[in-house]
Amino acid sequence: AYVGDTDTLKIEGKTDGENWQRTVDALAVVGVEGDKLRTLMRAVCTVMQLGNLTFDVDPSDDEKCIMTSEGELAKLVDLMGVETDDVKQALLTRTIIAGKETYKVPLKADAARDSRNAFAKEIYQQVFDWLVRAINDATSAEANYGDASDVEEFGIIGLLDIFGFESFEVNRYEQLCINYANEKLQQK
């Protein structure tokens, strides 16, 4: 599962409900509300629900696997609006095309988990990219001000993710730039 249980009731003095409302309010500021918000949340819930799917070795053939979380699968297909068999086929088999022939090859449990994780990551990436575009569109001066054509140059808001420091065996130029920017930010 991607999400676990916790005894934590508040983070930085706020409950989940309070943080949820802050998130919804912030999304509304950039135009993500109504159907857009529902679609966004449905996609995020799909990612989390995918993490609840479990796989095990097929008792009749140890070269195959079965999905052992039928209840979680039912919730997922309802959330996604797709057929159960389509999701099972997508997660429990891989398709091989050789010439003009197409074959479905069953996956072992580890490969099925990898397939599920890759699918969840792809959905998450698409959601993230969409959300960044929505925020950029909402904050674009050129698109949001009637007199934008009269302005020679707009200011820029830049964001730098300084969540953690990465250490590589060989540091490249990009890492040098990131580290330099981090140091400059730390000095301010």
C-alpha cells in the first residue's frame, strides 16, 4: 500500500480536514475547482488505490500470478470507470508483438507489482504536469492582464526545490548549479 495508518492527528498544528480545506482553497485560486477539482482528486485517488492492489503466485501455475485484492480492485475500477477485466489484463500480463503476431504473456507477482507501480507513477506524473500547467496559466501575466502587450518585460517567479541534498559519485555541471543556488539561498 502507498498509504499507511498513522497515529498522527495534526501536522504543524492542523488536522487533515483543515489542511484539505487549505488545499482546496489554494487550488481554487488557480482555477482548479468544480469538475477540474473532482477530476484531479479522482486521479490522485486512483494512484493511491492502485497501491492497495496485491498480487500472489497463482496456486495452479507458479509462472503466473493472481490479484488477491478483489475488493480493492472493485473500488479501483469504479473510480476509474473501466472494466475489471481490462485492469486485470493490463496488470497481470504483458503484450509481446513479434512480426504480425501478438502474444499475451502472464506476469509473475513481482513483475505485476512493478507494472502496477509504473502505472501509478505515470498517472502521478501526468497529474503533476497538468497541475504545473494550470498554475502557470493562472499566474501568467501575459495571459491574465489586458494591458500585457504594453509591458516590455514581466517579472519572473522562480522556484527551487531544496528538499534534500543529492550526492553523486561524479558531480556534473547541473549538480554544481543546484548546489551553488542552494548556498546562495542559505545565505539570504
